[in-house]
Amino acid sequence: MRQGRFRIGLIGWGAIARRTAELLRDSATIEIVAVAVRDGARPRQDLPAGCRVLSSPDELAGLDIGLLVEAAGRAAVPVWAEAGLRHCGSVAISSTSALCDDALLSRLLQVARETGGQLVVPSGALGDIGALVAASALPLDEVTHAIIKSPQAWRGSPAEQLVDLAAIESAVVFFTGSAREAAARFPQNANVAVISALAGLGLDRTRMTLIADPQVRRNCHHVVATGVFGRLELRVDNEPLDDNPKSSEMAALSLVRLIRNRTSHLVQ
């Protein structure tokens, strides 16, 4: 390891991972040393210089990675996260819908306890959920989370079976239910439901509303919490990623913040 450089690995090389790497490209303190992809044999010209391409979790051994960041989709979490905790210490999970699987979450937390590692949930498209985490130290009464996106952003999801996305002219609510159900049914669009849920009342008590609105261009989140602490309201209107309108620019930015905080002497 070069002096002062914090070594990280990325699982996946999709829109969020590529954007994260782009934003960290000129960092003097952070080095991307490995990227895991499905097809390691296929040449890729845009990977960070000098990084190792991984195709198996066993290859994490001996790489001296301080933080493994998953950004490859729900199916990658059970494949890579446990090995990451054993070989890298800390693992950040972007595809948080995987954590709706109680058995998987329990197993990963047990491995983290055994290894002294950390399973990290980034704030994702919410930007920062710290206030809700702090508020949950006292009893919470209610947490609601609305996700509003353009019809285009909901294409390719089960929303297409619930509403005619091409025909709507005003905002349409097509799903209401728990954070667990929202994340499980809409993993590409509603991963963030798990973030607000784990921060507050949990997957089954956090109430979600999913909305398609042809009048919006950004991916919008509106979280409201009430409890002994008082009342909290968070609204974020995110620019969608150019390469993937289902995801937000903030999803990559939150990973950048998380990674930079591992090396910064001033943590915010």
C-alpha cells in the first residue's frame, strides 16, 4: 500500500460504481485496487488504472482492502458481502433491498461480530439520514417515505403492470405498503426504502408510497417522522444518473462521502 492511501474495492461496474470511481479519480488518499465484475475475461478500458479485476469472492484474500463497496445489484450481496467482512473488515451495501432477507442480514451481522468488521448502509439517494437515526434513540410514532419519479424512471419495473406509464398526465400513486414490500417488489427503484426503514421504525412499520409523476424530472424523496423527539421532514430532489434514470446522482455522491470519511480528519 502506498503511504497514506486507503485501499477500497468495488463490487460491480455499473452506473453508480463508475460514477463513484470518476468522482474519486483524483483523490490523493484513496485508491481503488479491485473491481469485481460478472465477466472478468471481457476487456474493459474504463477501469481505474492498476486495479485488479475480480470474479470470485475468494480473490479478496490478501488484497489489504479497507472497505468493500457493493454497487452491483441485490443478487451480488449474498455472494460477496460475507467474504468482504472476512477479508476486508468493512462492507458497504448499496443494494439495500437484499437486507430485506432477515436470514441474510442476521448472518452478515454475526460475521461482522465475529470478525470485528462493520456492515455499512450508505445514505444513498437520501443524502443523509443521520437525523432520523438520532431521533430513533427515543420512541418513534410514525415514519413515512414517498418516492416520486417520472414514468420513464419506473419503466422496466412492476409499476408497468400497475399503471399505464405512457398514458398518465398527472401524478399517480401505484403502491402503498411497508418498506419491506416496496424494496422487495421494486429493488431497482426503491432500495432507498430500506435505508429509511433501518434508520427508524424498521422494514415492516415504515410506510411507503410510490408515485409516477410526468411533471417531475428529478427522483424525489419525502420522508416524514414523528416521535418523542418532535417532527422531522426531509425532502430531496435528485438528478437522475445519466446512465441509469432509476438511480440518482446522490446515490454515488453518498458513497463518495462515506469513502472520504474513512480518510478525513474532519468527518461530517
